Amino acid sequence: MAYKTAIIRKEHFNAAHRLHNPHWSDEKNREIFGKCNNPNYHGHNYDLEVKVIGFIDEDSGYVMDAKILKNLIRELVVEKFDHKNLNLDTEEFKNVNPTAENIAKVIFELLRGALPDELELKVKLYETERNIVEYPAG
């Protein structure tokens, strides 16, 4: 019986953001988002784990070539978000509140389109060492 195997690539990027819902009052934004609603933004040193799951190819011995995965992550995620203000400098968050949950979802969507359909994908984003989001969950 063949089992699926996962390969995991770790990357890192730094980015600033502000959590803010324009449909809410300033008071409600401060109440819900606290310090993260700072009008002058704040930043994080994000750690990222990208997990690709599939069957090992009999010819190559790979689920996916790790060099290709590394290059995809760097091109589609790191180069796009590293040392950027997510609210101001990226198209992905012009109209999306850049919570850790939404950042993980956007990263998943960027990578999902670049991978073969038969490979499963999971993204784990560490906003801090204690605040971690996995998308999709499970």
C-alpha cells in the first residue's frame, strides 16, 4: 500500500500591517484589534511553513522537487511581501484586512495556482512564536 508523503519548506519574511475594518467606528476598531489597529502600522517577523502532500514519484523519488518549491515560495510570497506594508504596498490586501488568517489564506491561494492539482497544500504562518495559523485547517 502506498501512502502519501509530505515535504515542508520553511521561509521567512518581515512585513508591516494594520488591522482595521473601514465599516466600523474607530472606537470599535480599537476595541477589537487593540494595538494592532495602530494608525502608524506595526510589523512582524513571519515564519512560514509550506507543506506539499502527495505520492512519491517512482522515477524521481520526489513528491515535488524542493528547489522548485523553494523558488515558487520566494517568487510568489517572499518577494511580494517581504519588507512591505501589506496594507499599502500589496494588491492582495488593498481590500482585505491583513490578519494572520487572511495572510495564510492569500499565500495558500497564490501557491495553489502554481502547483499540480494532484498535490495537496497546507500553509502554516507563524505571526509570533505563540500565534500560528494553518490554512486550510485539519
